[in-house]
Amino acid sequence: MKVSAKKIAAIILAGFMTIFFSSPAFSYVAKYKEDYYKLYHIHYQQLPDDCIENIYWLEQAVKADFANPYYAMAKIETEIQWEKYRCLFMMHVNLKLIEQHLRLGRIYDKQVAYFYDAPWKEEYKRNLEKSKSCYEACYYYWEEAKLWAEKASVSKFNFLCLTDIQNWEDERERVSTGTLNYKRTLDRELERLNKVLDDLNAMEERKY
């Protein structure tokens, strides 16, 4: 039975989070979307546990409520700014979830199957299935990101730019114009991965 990347992350994180939050050194209380987003961070050398931790924080950010506009990650003075900010936030978080799932998937991915990989093909296949689950999970986040980008691009926002989060505005523009298209990336990666799986399945075990 195939286990989704989300379920894999939840299982691994269960023990980690219990220890982490029960530690006397941990005093940061996360309640709102912005709180959880601030716990997301990129490591210089990102290991599987780092990616899984980030996925957890970003998933919590998706589910939590927004903080009061006073505590937003951009200066908010009007209700229409607040509305666009919320759309941009949700789009951005879903894009980050795609990035983290891709990072996690690429850790286990084998780009090419060589003839001398036959003795270890079963291990490679198990790792490729992990990669495949990660890549497939990204399709959901991509649809969500496109939806929120569309909501942030309606006509009433035409002359409104939240300069404090200009990078989010840039992401919205790239998603809207199609210059950022994760579906194309995912289709390509999964086609290649399935070809590697087929090559491994076709191998006969030999000693080299």
C-alpha cells in the first residue's frame, strides 16, 4: 500500500515533536499562521529530517488562523490590503510546501539507473517510491497555490502592491503568467523517475 508523503512526515514527526515541545528550553508558543511560518527555515545542508520539519511547520501554517493584521508580515492599513495579504500568504506557503517536498524527494531520487546498480535495485526502488510520493503530493499544493494566486490577482487589486512582501507579489505574477509552472516540472520529474523504475525492474541481478 502506497503511503503519502504527508503520512510519512506525520509518522516521523510524531516522536520528534513530542520531545521537542516537552523540552524546558522550548518556550515559543505558536498559535497563528505567521507564528508557524516563522519556524520554517532553510538549512545550509538540508537533510530529510530538516525537510520533514519544515513541511510540518508549513502545514500548521496552512491550518492555523491569521494573527491580527497588526502582527502581519507586511504593513496593513486597509481592509483591502488585509484581503490581498491573506491570499498572498496562502499562495506563498503552498509554493514553499512544493519546494520542501521536491527537496525531500530529490534526496531519495536516483536520476539514472546504471547496469551495475542491479545488486541494489530493490533498495533503489524503495527510495524512488519515496521520491514519487513526495512529487505526487506537490500537485495538490500547486492547485492550491494557483487558486490563491488567482484570488490575489482579481481586478480590485490591480493597483495595490504590498511592497513589504514584494517577493510574494513577484511569485503571484509568475504563477499568473505561467513563467512559474510546477506542474510542468512535476510531470517531467515523474516521467523520468518512472523510466528509472522501469529500468531497475528490467534488470537481472548479477555480480559486478
